[in-house]
Amino acid sequence: MAARGPSDAADLHAASIIAYFVKVADGQKLLAAFADIQAWWEGIAKRPSLAAG
């Protein structure tokens, strides 16, 4: 997954799954255990297509 720079198809696919995953408290707690993935998520979640929800 691209931490910085352009996103690819894998990033967009994973983002759609993580967006659903973090809607529940347990998902947020699990994501917090993986700092690199959480940092990636925080960056990609700012994309207008994901932020629109």
C-alpha cells in the first residue's frame, strides 16, 4: 500500500474495506494496533471520494 504518493488499485480496494471496518469500535481498536496501516488509512481517508462516505 502506498503510504505516500499515488494510490493504485490495491489501495483503493483496501480503502473500501477499511472504511467499512472502522465504522465499529472494535475495528478502530484493531486498526490502532497496526501503526503503518493506520497511518496509510488516515492519509487515504482524506481523499474526496472516501471522505464523501
